[in-house]
Amino acid sequence: MLAVPALTITARDAGSRARAGVLRTAHGEVRTPAFVPLATKATVKGMLPAEVAALGYDIVLGNTFHLFLDPGHERIARLGGLHEFMGWSGPIVTDSGGFQVFSMGHGTVADEIKGRTPHGGHRQGGILAIEERGVRFRSYLDGSERFMAPETSMEIQAALGSDLALVFDECTPLNVPRDYTARSTERTHRWLRRCLDWHHEHGPDGQLVYGIVQGGVFEDLRLESAQAVAASECDGIAIGGSLGAEKAEMHTVVDWTTAALPEDRPRHLLGIGEIDDLVRGVELGIDTFDCAMPTRLGRHGMVLVPDPGRRWRVDLSQARWKDSDEPLMDGCPCPACALGLTRGYLRYLAHARELTGMRLFTLHNLAFVERVMRRLREAIGAGTLAAEAAALRSGAAP
Amino acid sequence: MLAVPALTITARDAGSRARAGVLRTAHGEVRTPAFVPLATKATVKGMLPAEVAALGYDIVLGNTFHLFLDPGHERIARLGGLHEFMGWSGPIVTDSGGFQVFSMGHGTVADEIKGRTPHGGHRQGGILAIEERGVRFRSYLDGSERFMAPETSMEIQAALGSDLALVFDECTPLNVPRDYTARSTERTHRWLRRCLDWHHEHGPDGQLVYGIVQGGVFEDLRLESAQAVAASECDGIAIGGSLGAEKAEMHTVVDWTTAALPEDRPRHLLGIGEIDDLVRGVELGIDTFDCAMPTRLGRHGMVLVPDPGRRWRVDLSQARWKDSDEPLMDGCPCPACALGLTRGYLRYLAHARELTGMRLFTLHNLAFVERVMRRLREAIGAGTLAAEAAALRSGAAP
């Protein structure tokens, strides 16, 4: 944790909470607002580090839970830490593992959190016990019993040597009673304290620690949580957990939360990355976002296009593109677009599950999202965010 | 077919049949001897066209059989031909589809041909009938009945617009009686005639046609076949079929064959690409080689290293590399080696089946093979092939 704020705000939008700035970390600066590509298992899937940087990305996100189970944080530490291990010399944020641990416990929490699959309540997956001390669970890799406490998560992230660590939280799903959410959020606050205490004692110099605001879809719980996290000495604040069943509700939850956050600390919105959500999040004062969307969609033949009517995406694996001589998108600098490859060819690669297709679509999607973020950053600086946001929402090419 | 020879020989080795030269095609020149990476389904798996070229490769090989079944040669023709379809502007060779069609008929012919899996005789796979007219078989994609005759293969390759087409042959497996091989080889010669006749009438201007020498492991059949193919007006000559159960036998079969081939036509060795086989093949006067080995091995975590005792390969997915801080190889310009990534990290990527690993290993293996070929080319020009071949055989880094 740092004595001085990690974020320098260089421009503010007059008509919204949006701000542009520079987030300083031990491995360099992040221009904000920024999207953070996932490097879940110590690599952005299919991409070389230099390619991620060349697209304009300053920072990537490694996954504490997966790296803990395999290859193990101690092994990564012996091999020089996560930066050296994966050959990425820029900033790295690591999530806490809370989301993944509780995903197992809450069944399809990943879907529930995004409101996609309503469930009646809890189901026990790989979780053996959720206790005040921490969580016991079985490894999805070998069935071995593992334990993760707030201190464990911080210890793993310390060993990984990430620039930004996230505190360990319980990620409560959408469809649980308010009472469960309230108790869970209070425990998350106690765990925040334990994380910060561990980090104060043992954490690496220069590693920033982000607290996490929980509270589900309940305004008072979100406000309480925002205040509790803001009252701690964390360097930045992340917004996590269930953000609602629909986009509008998610935007409302983020609105409540950022309204209650201090101005001087960086804010991260966890697991959100659709184009309209990025635009709205920036307006609401979010500095960084992470999401599997651009990379995961790409691996399944889905590519981003400036078309809000289709949620900015086209499924190239569909038969309708078989004979198409259309390019993917005009004006995009990614290899598929720059080479003028036809949708007919790209459809063939997607349908045949060719590695080259997964890679081309990942490159395209990451290029698309980076250019959206760049336009938003530049618009904040130029005082034109309202017009830029309207243009992007209505389908302007980034 | 061309009036002038496609190959210009620029240097000959004094102590062997090796020669270096330039193969001229409608889409540019190929520096020989050369390895041809597979672009089976209109892409070198995981690689962008510019990356393949940047490694030093002049030419890639597309697969007639697979492209016929999906997306179909007519569709590729409508989308501008194979070069434009896949975004590769350099030379392309297409195989005839014979190997794949007969692989289905002969069971595991792919293994048998390389002597890996001895079988007692024929098994019927997807083949419905092998007739003088051609072969009826079922598509492995949708079970539909398809037919491929020599003329069909040439028509497909004409539609694809490849620079080098291979004639349709029966690829006889290793473990069939001499009598079957003799009859099959004679049919291959009749099919050669039909292919050349079709191409003479309908083939695209500037497309080179290679005949294929068959004859199994029988010296007299190989000689007869070499003479029959050489007597035709084909532009180049490929060596196919069963080359023996062991490397030494394969080298002997190639030795018989190239001794009987005319000097002025380019020679291609089908499906061969291990390091010692490339070295020996060059000494025996082969100009071009293709093989799935470097790319396929890479996708399975196997990387090439200068170590003849381990067949020039290391299996990175093995647990022994878990804690290794060794680099993959010194002096290699590929990204994995240039970044100094540890075998520990690469093992993790291989074990987790990460796309990035498949890509890094493919890049490394293709870089390795290209540098072997470059050293052999340069050594022929410099009159130092014997020393160079000895060095590579004994484990010198390429």
C-alpha cells in the first residue's frame, strides 16, 4: 500500500463522473480508463506478450485461483514471479480467487452473477465448507482438498508478485435472500481487514491492494459496503458480486456505488466488458474493467462489430457467411481486417475450429475493445465524451 | 505445364546428389532445398501468413481432400482462389488428395506408410470402391457419398489455383503383397496420364504439375515408376507411398528413386520432415519436402532441439520440466527462446493445453526446420555440405 494515491486524474468530464488518468504501478503506468485483458493461466490465450502490448494494452489480469492450483504460486515465485514467468514486463493485476472459489460453491454463480441463469438458492459444488476462517474446497484438477483464507489469497498474490492485488471476498450470487447478502457482505468486510493486515505485515513493497465492494442488488448494502471499503487504507476499490439481472440494473448498482466512492482512489469494475457496459461504466467513473468476453467470444467464432442491434457481435460460425466476400469490418487494423480476409474464409476457420481463427478473432476483438477505450479516454481529455459515448452507442466504428 | 524447366539449379554439391536452386512459380520463387509447411485447411495452424513468410518460408501446402469436402473448391474459387481465400500471396502446392482418400481405405495407412503400425493387410474405412475410373468414398464430415477420379483431383486443384498441383495416385501401404503394389503402381501411371491430359486441356496457365513415383519398397518397381513418371511431360516429380518400415529403408528407397530421376526437374519428397531425414534427403537430391511433423508436434507440446539422441525433440508436457528454469534452446530467434521463457513455464502451457503454448511451439519448430534448411542451402552454395550435414546430424544447433 502506498502513501500517495496511485491514480493521477488528468481530465474530468463535465457532464458525468468520467475521468481519465494515469495509474502508476511498480511495473509501469496504465492509461485510464482502460480495459484489462485476461491472462487467466499466465497468458492471454493465443497471444504473445508483445502482441498484447502492441494492441495498446498496458495491463493484464492473472487468476489467483487457477495459478494456485497449477502450477502453484511457489513454483512461479521460484521461477522469478508472474511477470518473468509469463514474459510480460508491464503491470499485472491478480484477482483474489474469491470469485472462482465461490463459483464452485454457488453452482453456476458465474452465470447467476450476470443474471443469466436464475437459481433458487445455494448448491454445493467443489466447496466443502465456508467458514469465517476461510473456504475449504476440492481442486477441480485432482480432487485434492485445498483451503483458501483471506491470508492465503494475499500470500499467493504476494508470491506471484502482481502489481495490483485484490482482497479475498465472498462473491454472493444474485438469487439469494437479502439477509444472506447482508451477512456475506459483512464477512467480506472482515476479510478485507484481514487481507490488509496480512499485506501490511508481509506484502511486497509497491504492490497495490484493492478492496472489493459487495452488497448485491441492495442499495443500502452497496452504500454500506462502499463506505466500509473506502474507510480502509486500500489503494483502490473494485466493484464485485451480483450486479443485477439486466444491464439497466447493473448500471444502477454501479451508479449507486461510484457515487459513494472517494474521488482519489482508482476504481475497477470486475467481470464487465460488453461495449455498452464499458461506455456506461466510464461515464459512471470506472477507471479499469476486466472481462473474459473479447477473448472468450473470439475462441468461439464471435467477433465484435459496430452494431448495437446485435450486441456488437457477429457469430462467424453460422452458415450464412459461407459465401460471403464481405470483410469482417472496415477500418480495423487487426490482421483479419487488414488482410481483407472474407467472412467466407473466417467462417470456414471458425467452423473448422482452426487455431488461426481463434487467434484472428481474439486479435480483432481485443483491437476493437482497445479502440473503444482509447476513444473514450481521448474524448474525456477533449471534453467530448457525451458525443463520443452517443456515437459508440449508436454503432460508430471505434 | 511449362515449356522451360521450372527449376534453375544454382549450385551442386561435389560429394552427393544435393543441389540448390530456385523454383519459379506463378506466385514467386522458392529457394531450394526447402521445407514446405502444411496449410492443410487453408492455414498453417495458428499462424498468420506474414508470420510464416517472416520465418523464411516461401511456399505452403494446401490439402485437396480436406478443402474439397469443406468449404469446397468451387466456393474457394468464387472467393478468389486459395491464395486470396487464405491471404497468402506466395507459392502454394496442393497435394492430390490421393493420400487422404486411400488412408480411409487402407485403415491407418498414414501410420503404415511411415512404418509405425504394422498391419496384416487391407481394411475398408470410408472407401466404398476403388475402381479404374476413380474412388468412391464417404465424407468424414457428413457421411455423404463422394467420388474422386484423377480428373476430379486436377479439377479441384485447378479451381484452388495452386501453383504446383500433384497428380492423383494410389498411395499403397507398406504391408501389402508385392503383386498388389505392382498393380497399384501401374494404375497410378495410367492415372498420371489422365491427370496430365486433363491439365493439358483445362488446367490453369502457369500451374506446374508434379507426377508421383510409387512402387513401395521394391527397387525394380521404384525404378520402373521413376522412369514412367520421368517419361511424362510433368514439370516436377514427387516421391510418395510406402518408403519403408525404418529410416534406413526409407533412405534407401529415396536413393534408388532419385538416382533414376532426370536432373532438370524439381523433386519433392512427400510427407517426410524429421531433421535427419531432411539432411539425408537433401544429400540424395530432393528439392522440397512437406511434413506435418513440426506443426503437429508443436500442438502437442513437443519441441525441436539439437539432440539426435532424442530424435531432435523434447516433450514439454512431461512433469520433469515443472521446475526447470532452462530456456528452450540457446540462439533460436523464435519468441519463446528470444523472450527467455523457461521450460517450467512452457511445460505449464503445454500441460494446460493453452493456445499460446501451441502457437509458441509451432513457431519454434518451424523456425528450427527453416534454419536447418537454410544452413543446408547455404552449405551447398559454399561447397561445405558434407561438414554441415555431419554437424547437424551430430546435434549442432541450426
